[in-house]
Amino acid sequence: MGQAEVRHGIRGFLTARDELSLRGVRRAFLAGTLLFPLAIILSDVLYRHRDAELFGIDSVLLQSMLYGLAYLIAALVPKAVLPVLLRIGAWGGAALAIPSALYSDAGTVGLLLAALFQFFIGLAAAGGFHAFCYICNNAERWLGVMLIGIYYGLSWAFYDAPGAEIFLRTILPFALACLLVFVTFFVREDEDKAVSETISENAGKAQGYYAVLLIAVVYYLIGLTNSWLESGLDFMDDRLYGVGLLLGALAAAIVQLVFNRSVWHLWNLYLLLAVIGLVTSAFGGGLRAQPGSLLYGFADNIGYLAMLYLLGSVAKMDGRHGFYRWICVFAFLFGAVLPAILNQAFARSAGPVSILAVTIVFASVGVCLVLSPVLNKHVFASDWADSLHALDTEAYAKASAEVEAADAMDALGLTAREKQVFTLLMTGLAKKQVAAELKISNATANFHANNLYRKLNVQSRAELFAKYHTIGSE
């Protein structure tokens, strides 16, 4: 890599923006926005961290395995079955939520209920994630991950506050279960059907979504390693870790919503702080483990929010259901398979567990840094990634939906970029304004506009307005 490319990469990192705004959240899609966060939060509320076995399997591992199995089922069934799977999971999880909460300390019965609950809520989470990817826009997606991040921070920071146990074991599960069932009746499954059925014509997209899967692999590998390390050394200060989670959610919100910076900044910040926090906690001891817990909590939430947001956003832009299947397979492997493998690795390790854990973390971060140019090119700096946010605001929602409908009705075969140019032109923007909005050059905007005119069989913008005059009009 030459000096010019390095300078270009640094400049791209410093100037990268996502331009998110909560004004882009559409009230009509609020149910679809809440599905995934509700399932994730409900799963965590009733997750049983007990040192016990069920059917000869560690109970914690069994819950993870059944939760991951639900994602594998979602990966294997046809797309048309996912709404049914979502409702089965939501209603089954809701039916088991209260018994699971009430019998949490009832030995084998409680463990069995907890394991079955995780399976059903896993089905709901997998179905909700499909809506998270293909129905939500980026602003709604960011709202969803923020709700998850804030919950994690509050639950860890105040887990031993007066009345917290009763609230977390009874009131919150009941409220979340009722709300989850309620929103399943209002999911608008077909609203973005055209988007979810889009077959990408951009060859770079395949490389792009594999790069995003690498981000997810690194995040979960670091998280699982930290979990096993903490279980062996008991070094984490839970309250400070929770405070760090809250601060991380706040920092992520400020970076994205106040300063409008890129999720790329959040991801790199996560890599740096996660390593520092883990090493400080594992080897610092005494007082130094406390700032380590705070620092790792801060990093952990930033990385989690960035990873989920990227997976959903890239899935939406890629448009193919196959990417969703890969994510579900990945969730199965990291929920049901990898924890068992790491458990055996740590159990059989001849050296100190902390050395093995930190080695895995450094190797994961190292791979991510070595492949950073690939991530930059195909995820953060590529043309299709820059446009993830482009039409997420309410101002373009109606015109965008009408363009999708026109493309489907007339079998135009428009690419994702041509649809964006079409939408912006029909809302009154000139070509130079289209280029600025999509963060592409004027020449690139003209290229896509000319291709659009050819496919629509028009010669000018005036003819475009005459043929599709209803698009974008009030």
C-alpha cells in the first residue's frame, strides 16, 4: 500500500459520516423496530446463570445451545415461513416467561423451563432480526440497538439495587412478554418486500457482507473469551462494568446522532478499548481491575451496537435473503458450538487461562487490523456503504416506496443506486444535489442518471417527470 493510499485511508477515516437522525424513525414501522430489541432484552432478563447441569449439560451452555438452534432453524426455513416462526417464538416465549421467572429456583423444573424459554425467544429474535434487517431503515435500526444497549447498562449497573430483583424477575418479564406479543400483530411484513427481494448487481457487495461477518466474528470471539476468563478469575466488577455499558451507549449516541460521525469510528474505538480493558482487568488486580471493568464495559457496548447496526444495514443494502441466512448460521455457531469449544480449550489449557484468553483477543484484533483495508474498502468507504443512510429520512420515505413499486410493476431492473437517484430526482433535487446527498461525484451521479433514463426510455428530466409525475408528489 502506497503513501497516497494510506493518506487517503486516514482522510477517509477522519471525514467518514453516517448522518443519522432520529427524525428518520417512522411511526408506522415502530412495531417492526421494537421486535428484535424486545426479544433480545427478554432473553437476557430470564437467562439463568446457575452452576448446575441439565441432562448432563451445563445449564448455561444448554440455554445458549437452544437459543442458537432457533437461529439455525430460521436459516433453514423458507423466507415466507419467518413471520409464522416469529409469532410461534413470541407467543411461546411469552407463555413460558412467567413460569420461567416464578420457578427460576425450582431445580430441574426451573432449568428446563429456562432452556425451553430460550429456544422460543430465540425464534422470536431470529424473526425479529429479519424485520430489523429488511423493514427498518438505518435510523430505526439505530434506535433498536440503542434500546438494547441502554437496557444492558441499566441491568448491570443496578442489578443489586433495592427492589431490582423483584422487578427483573417478575414485573419486567411480564411487561416485555405482553409487549412482544402485542407488537407481533402490527408488524408490516410486506412494506419493504421489494427491498428484501432485490438481487444485487454490484459484484463488490459479496465481499462487503463477508467483511461485516468478520466484524461480528471478532466481536463475539472477544466477548466469549472475556466471559470464560471472568468465570475463571472473577476479576470483573459488575457494577462498574454496567456503568461502563451505560457510558458506552451514551457515547455511541453522541458520536452517531450529535456529531453524525461514522460507525467506523465506533468500531475502531471498541477494538482499542476492549484490549486495554481486558488486559487491565485480567492482570491489574486490586484497584486496577476496577477501571478495567469500567473501560471494558464502555468498549463492549460500543462494539455490540456497531456490530448489530452494521449487520442490519449491510443486509438491507445487499437485499438478498442469503445474507440473512448466513447471519443466522453465524448466530448458531457462536451461540451453540463455539462456547462449548472454548470451554474445552480453557479446561484443557496447561498454562494460565488469562494468557490463553488474552492471546485469543490479541489474535482476533490483529486479524481485524490486518484486514482493515478490506473492511475500509468494502464496508466503510465503498460507494454502496456510503449510501446506507441516504434515503432513511421521512422526507424521502414516500417517494422511495413509490420508486420501488414502479420498479416492480414495470420490471425495470433498476439497481439500488439507480433507485436512489430516481427517488432524489423525483423529489426535486438537481443532479449536483443528488451527488452531494449520496456523497458521490457529479460524474458518477450523471452516469447513474443516464442509465436510469435509458431503462425508463426517457431522454430528459422533463420526460422523467411527465412519465412518473405522481412519484414524490403530495
